[in-house]
Amino acid sequence: MIDLRFPTALQMVLSVADAQQNGTRATSAILATGLQANPSFVRKLMVPLTRDGIILSTHGRQGSIHLGRPADQISLQDIYLSVMDDKPLWGKRPDVPQCCLVSANTGWFFDTLAGEAEQACLEVLARRTVADALRELHEKDRRLSAQDGGGAPASANLPPAD
């Protein structure tokens, strides 16, 4: 089963950053609608993101969600580590009887391989910030609108968030 915590949390944080940049409001209901996700899943992901200071949430009628620190000070690695806890990128098969060379040695081999892959992944995520990602999204949106004849950005065709 594919774990959707990181991509969902990333989209949430980017949506909050974009709303903040545009001076619009972000709430868990708005995020859930934009993500087409269950609101309880969104609220569940908000817990570690809030705990780690990535987002701040105010309650009440005028409550909203804001970034906990400037977008250029939140790495994608921060988001990943916040919502993934200690879950490894890849899980190995449960212990299997050691009846041959392969079954006797694939456990440590896979642990080593998975550790190297996770470290490489974390290094990539550490090099990019929320500000970088949001800038890339805006640039891609502008390029797509230019390809479509220079009209409004592609995102202008989307329904309002709320």
C-alpha cells in the first residue's frame, strides 16, 4: 500500500504557503477540499506539522492555518521527517527461514540498500525549501499559460478554494 502522508502534507504546506503569499485564508476544510481528501486525514497530518513548527493553526470563526516560519526556512526534508516519523522509506520482508545463500543474506543487504536510498532521498529533500517549490509551481503555471496562448495562468481556470 502506498503511503500518502508525505505527498499530502507537502501539498498542504504548499497550499498554506500559497494562500499566505496571496493574502487568502487557509483552513483544514479548504485544504481537504483542495486535496479531495478526508478532513480527518488533513487534521491528523496537521498534528505533527504543528508540533514541529512547520504550520500554526488558530481556532475559532476566523481561524486559519499559517506557516510556522518563513517558507525559505522550511525544507521538504522537514515536512517528510515530521509526518513520516521513524517509518523507513522501504520496509523489508519479515524474517524468513535461512535455507540458502539468498535467504540467509538478503535481510542485511536490503537494510543497507534501503538505508542508502533513504539517505539519498533525504539529501534531495534537504536541498529544497517550500519557497523553492512554490516558486517552481508558479513558474510551471506561467509556462503552461504561455503555451496556451498567453492568457491567464492555468490555475486561474480552477474553481475558487472557498
